[in-house]
Amino acid sequence: MTAKVIPRPGGRGSEPRHGELKATVDGVCQLLDWQLTAYLAGVADVPDLYLAIEKGDDGPAKAITIRLRFVLQLAEEFWVMNSTDLLRAWLREHDAELGGRPATLVREAGDAAGQERVLTRAREYLGRD
């Protein structure tokens, strides 16, 4: 298994910059894939993700950055347990405790409480609770 570096662009709560959004997208894509990254970002497909990157702070860039930063936070939890390769599968599979697929909840979690619910479940899944 090869080690994956988990990028940490920007700080929490800071406004996204064009380069920061691209770095965040690239970091998530290194861990997952383009289609899943686009889905998690809340856009319809990969071209829409590129469009958001090009627009920078205009349009949905801030929401995309928040969602994908959260994915990187989840990746850190999996990394600590040497289970980064499980992240993609965990995001896509139905989780009875969450009542749906974690990827859908990440995409729809618009607040800290929603993200905390997913993060807590990830920790339980990994045996880190």
C-alpha cells in the first residue's frame, strides 16, 4: 500500500481563493476519483466542477470548498487508522446508522451539526469512538 498525503489547503472558515479551491479539489481527487469528488462537491458532473474552479469565489465555490475540506477531514480520520483506501467504499455504501450513504450526507450537510454526525459515524466505523 502506498502512503497518501492528505493536503491541508487554507484554514478552517477562511474564504476560498481560486488556487485554494483547485488545491482542495486536486487533493480530494488524489484520494478518491473525479466523479465522486464532483458528487461530494455538490455539482452535477466533472465539467461543472471545473467551471466552479474557473469562477473562483463566484458561484458555488465557497460551498464546494467547505464540503471538500470536510472530505479531507474525514480522510485524516481514515489515515490515522491506516485505512485511507476504505474511504471511497465507506462514502459510497449505505450506512444504516446514518440512514443513507455517507457521500449523500456529506453533499447535503450544510451545517456543522450535519458534518459532525458524519464525522462521528466515521470514527465509530473505524473503531475510534
